[in-house]
Amino acid sequence: MRVVILGCGRVGATLARMLDKEGHQVAIIDYQPEAFRRLGHDFKGKTVLGWGLDTDVLKQAGIEEADAFAAVTEGDNRNIMSALIAREEFKVPEVVVRIYDPRRAEIYHNYGIKTISTTQLVAQRLHSIIVKDEPITSLPVADDRHRVLEMVVGKHIEGKKIRSLPLPEDALVSALIRAGNAFMPLSDTTLQDGDRLIIVTKPESIAQVEAAFRNARG
């Protein structure tokens, strides 16, 4: 599969590495050259410097032959506009967009663009925690190839930074819930007892994620 990704932040870089390791042809776009460092030295795909709303940049990334396009920058407007260009102008068969505003996500989903709202995802999990007091769970996300895990930080992990957790490479820490507040953590965020981490990973990596939380020591 030929995939073009817009945005080489934590989500885009993780997605690019996952697809690259699976043998797909990946091209990733970002306007900041230092963002490509997140891909690592073993990334075999193509990096394109530029703006995702520039059709010449999209063509350089291979949008005309792409089977899928994913817009995962930090800006909803950028993601939406680039997705519309990919879908309407270049007729890319599979277009997926990350949108923070759940209301806009629903609107564009109705127009046939697949949307993922991390805000809605976290809000749903918070509701389940508060109202139903649900334990650690594994839920499907986006497709059958990925799961969302909610892992609780114990005292033996307190004081540890997220980057030091022995998580598998395909595990993405997408949110942290602390004292009823949810936010997107950084790799150097220091964990506290009782924190809940929302982690996206593959089904076959669930056991490794759980082991990381059982065995990690501060």
C-alpha cells in the first residue's frame, strides 16, 4: 500500500514507522525539517519538506498514486483542507483525518471522510471512569488492527518519565488522565501515582504493554 501522511509529530511519526515496518510505501510531509528526527535512522520511507495544502508538495509525496492519505497535524483546519484536496482533487481512495473538535469530526464523517477525534475518545473514557468506575480496558480503535489500552500508574512507577517506560515501538501514549483532567503528555512527562495513560497499540503488543507497567521500576 502507498500511504501519504501529513504531519510528522508524535502520531504521524509513529504511524509512519508502523506502516514502514509492515512493508508499505510511506511518504510523510512536514514543514519543520527537525520533525523528521522522530522517524529514526531505520525509516525507509520518503520525507517531504513543505505544507500539506500545496499541491506540488503533495505530488512530490506521491499523492497521485497514493492508496491512502492521513492528515494528523496539530491543526484541524489544515487537516480538513488537505483531506478535501486529497479526496476531491487527487481521488485518493482512503482518507483519514485527526480532528480535535468532535462536532466538526462528525460533520466531515458524514461527508465520507473518516475522522478520529482524540477529544471524543478521551471524553468517552473519562465518562466511563467517572460514571461506571470501569477498570483497565482494551477497546478497538479505527480498525481491528489496533486497540486502546487504559493503564493505571502505580507507586512503583511514580517519578518515572514516559519515555523510560519499556513500551513496544508500536505503542503510542495518546493521553494522560490526572485528577479528572485529560491532556496529551510529552515524552518527558513525569508520572504520578494514580495517573491513567491512554495507549494505542496493536493487539499482539497488549501483553508487552501490560508487562511494562507491572515490571517497571522508578
